[in-house]
Amino acid sequence: MAQKPAPDSTRRSEKSRRAIYDAALALVGEVGYPKTTIEGIAARAGVGKQTIYRWWSSKAEVLMEAFIDLGTQAAEAAGGDWAEGSGIPDTGDLETDLKNVLRATVDELNDPRFDAPARALAAEGVANPAFSEEFVGKLLMPSLELYAQRLRAAQDAGQVRADVDPYIARDLFASPLAQRWLQGTGPLDHAYANTLVEYALYGLAPRM
């Protein structure tokens, strides 16, 4: 009698992990972050809560990994033009490259799949100092570093002054975009993204 192959624990674990990601993102969108619980995520994913605690210590950590995974999947589906860690595309035209990335960011922030978990993570990062360090290190800084890298490349190409600090320069457009998204102080659209880049690159003084 032929023996059945042993179950593949790797596949089973990956299937459970994927179900947990989907459950966390769905619940935050449906009931909000405060009402999302480990027990709720486990029930939605069809796993025991101990399975979740084996991999993560809190719902915030679950949601952050799920959100990072969502961004990776979205980048791959879009052709991977700006996948995590791949760098901002360098066409030789800094203005165009930055506008393309900021417009893509606007589209992501306006997408309900991203908006609810992103707001939850941002709020938890402010309220929970222990989580804040991980949130900044794993989610915020890797993306912001890509802007600094692209600006340094522009410096090497003579498109940006050599004395400009790329870490300050990146904040000229990245920070206002985040503030408008969080506070809703005005429209968050492609026109706003384009204007941020133009103001950051050329300043407010009349062009000569």
C-alpha cells in the first residue's frame, strides 16, 4: 500500500501566514484598529491565536507585516517599478522621477486597502513608544532612504547642489504629503504631488 506523502509544514505555515495577513487588513478596514484583536484575526484567518503569538507579539506587529506585504504585492502587480528596496527609477530627469513616485504614493494613500492600515500604524507609532522604533525602522525609513539615494544620484549628476543635505531635501516633499494625508488639510491628488516637487526643487522665488 502506497504511503501518503508527509504534509509540507512550510506550505502550511505560509498558507496560515497569508490568511493572517488578509484577516488583519480586512478587519482594520471593517471595524477599525481599536476593535481589531488577535482573537478576531485568528478567527477570521481560521487559525488558533497561539499560531499568531508564535510569530508576532501584538496586533500592531501583525498589521505592520501585513501592510509591508501588501505594498510588495502591489509593486509586483504594477510591474515592480518601485518595489521595496529597489530604488526610485533614475531616468536622468529628477523632476519627472520624483513626480512619478509622489503620484504613485498619492494613489496608494487614496486606496482604501492602504489607507485604513496605514492610519492605524501611524497612530500606534505615536501612541506606543515601544512599537514606534520598529515602525520607523521597518516601514518609514526604508522608503525615505530611497528618496535620499535618488537625490544623491542627482548630486553626482550635477542636477542638485553638492552642499544640499539629501535627508533634509527629501523632507521638503515627503513630509507635506504625509501631513496633508493625515490631517486632511486639502486635496491629495496628482496636482498636489507635482506642485510639491516643483516647490522643493525650484523654491518660491521668481525664476530668473
